[in-house]
Amino acid sequence: MARRCVFMDRDGVINEKPRPGEYIESWTEFKLIPAAVDWIRLFNALGLLVIVVTNQRGVALGRVNPKELNRMHARMRKQLAGLGARIDDVFWCPHEKDTCDCRKPRPGLVLQAAQKWNVSIPDSLMIGDSPCDHELAMTCGLGFVPVADGRITNGLGKVAFSTGT
């Protein structure tokens, strides 16, 4: 039986987004957004898969080492698990813009995850902080929840619903 899933962007959704043109290159730069922990706990309690889908262009630019990125994702998952929030998997695109089918907003990461985890895409959701995430959701037929700074927004940057302080 196909499973429901919450796909989450990483930067700006689970952790604080770096400034434009910058990348999170090491674990010391990774700052968890507290509200994301609560969201993931809720999704876990509801029996939903939680899968991160993230563009990591810093790899293509030589700014982020792929092995370090995998270590960061392992530490992110371990830290969240220690807080009672389980991430089932992480899918990331290391490519430069317009060179692949996995870089969001193209659907490759979602399709890879759906195949691996037997995800029912029409019954799933995308949580993101950018037009790219919204476009991915539209392309795949996912519901979309826009967020910013740990709050659900109306998609225009204005808070629509707050789950924290």
C-alpha cells in the first residue's frame, strides 16, 4: 500500500537559511529551527513519512564537500531523532542549475523518494520556503505549505499561522 509523505526543504525550513550566495558548508553552520522539530514530531505521530528534498548547488560549485554534506545530514537526523523527531530519508541534488532532472523545481528528487518508499504523491505534501519549492509541489501534484522563520505563511512572506514564538 502506498504511503503518505511530508516532503520538506532543508535550508529555511529545517535549519536557518544562509544568506544569498552562501552555503552551509559544515555542521557548525547548521542551526536547527525549533518549530521544525515540533512539525516533524507531529508528522511522525500521524504515521507520515518525512523526507527531506534539497538542492545543494554548493557541491557543484566546489564549496561543499559531498562527504561532509552526508555527514551533516546524518548529524541532522541524529539530532532530530534525539529530540523525538524522525526524518526517514534525505534526497539532495548536487548539480548546477539546468543540468539535471533532480534539481528542484524539477521532480526528480520526489520521484526517486516515491519509488524508494512507495509514496502516494497525490496524498502527500511539500513544505518549503521558496517559489522553487512551490513550483515543485505544483509539478508533482503535492499539496504545498509555505513557511518562513518557523512559521506557516500565506506564501507572500506574511504569517498565516504561527506554531511558535
